[in-house]
Amino acid sequence: MPPPPREKKIHLKHVLVIGQTKGFEHDSVSAGMAAIYEMGRESGLWEASLRTDVELITKKDLGRNAKNLDYFDALIFVSTTGELDLDDSQKKDMMSFIKDDGKGFVGVHAALDTNYKWPEYGEMIGGWFDQHPWSTFNAPIINEDPNFPAVRHLPHAFVKWDEIYQPKEWSRDKVHVLLSLDPAKLNYENNPRIHRTDHDFAVAWDKMYGKGRVFYSTLGHTEEAWSDPDIRKMYFEAIKWALGMTEGSTAPHAREQAGDH
């Protein structure tokens, strides 16, 4: 006898989407949160809880029918800024959620511009924001791993109108770079905001943090980015990967030399 159709729902994943801002507030936070909610609903792959507070980032029993981290399979920070309202036990629970429980983390744009006083956060995500040397511009981007699910749909070289963060305390040796700016197509003249002498500006990367999968991209700064099918698909596939539904490399690799394909 076939199982009732509702049984499929057992496999539905749960993601917690956080849009708390304690610093600069991006207009795109609502668009990004809504897009992640819609993608889950349209695909039937996940159910998203959208929050602008961080109360649920805990493993404590909150009572009142509130969910905690044990309920969720991935955590997504959408352009969070500044020092989030997390106490020490919440920080410990969040890291254990990723590192020990093997749950996923996806960081969107300003997720790199947050929690500067929490060293383990920088270690987990891969670095911190250190200016956007060209502000919002037609960014010349290279796809460094066309086999990875989140960037497979993108060409080898393309242009996106977006704000690209320069990361500090970031090293290619510690992450698997997926997208980066084409160093041959950037203007370096009279730009005091350029701090990376290696001119290595990653646009998206992934990595492991303990048992957990971590994905970050600087794309998604503008509201318009969230109606761009390329950006939506990148984050859709990144969330699927962070949830363990697909496979992709997390091994660091050298930068491709000019002319390599």
C-alpha cells in the first residue's frame, strides 16, 4: 500500500534566516530574506523562518512553542552588520551547530561585516570586510570552479553590477574560491581603499568548519540582485549544498594564471 502523500514532508529541511543589523542597513535585506523563503517554498526543499532578531540562535529550550537551533538544518545571515545581540552561550551554541552538528551556514554580502569582536566567527566564515574599493560597479568576475553546484550555471567570465567586498584576515589557503574579480580588468589608480597587495578579491567561496559546510558571497548588495536569476540560482544551489543535498569541493586551490581556462 503506497504511503500517504504527506509523508514526503518528513524530508523538508528547516533554515533560519537572520537579518539583524547593528551597523549599516542594506535596503536589500528584505529582498534577500524573501527570496530565500520563496526558493524554499517553490522548490519544496526547505521551510525558512525569517527573523530580524537572534533569539533562536541557542540550544536552550525557549518554551512558548519557539524553535531553537536543534530544529534547524542551516543558518543564513543576510547582510547582518555590526555586533549582533548574541551572548557567550549563544555564540558557543552557534559554533557547535556548525562545527559539531555538521549543520550548514550561508553568508550573504554584509555577513562579512559583522561580529568583529568574535574571532571564531571570522574563522568560520573565512575573514572580515575591509572596504569595497570600487563601491557598486560592473564587476569583472571569473568563475574558478564551474563544477561547483552554486556557480555551475555561470560562464567562465562575466560581469555583474554589485558591490564587491575586499576581505581581510582572509587567505585563499583556507577557503575554496569559487568566484573572484579578474585582476587584469580592475582600475587600481589613486584608490586608497585597496589594501590587498596581491589583488586577490574573492567574490564567493566555500569551506568546511569542522563538520559543517560554509558558503559566502559578496553578491546581493543591491535589491535588484535578488531579481537576477543568476544570483538567485547561486544562493539556491549554495543553500542546497550547505544542507548536504549536493556535493562540491571545499579544497583550497591556487589562483588561475591569466590565459588559463
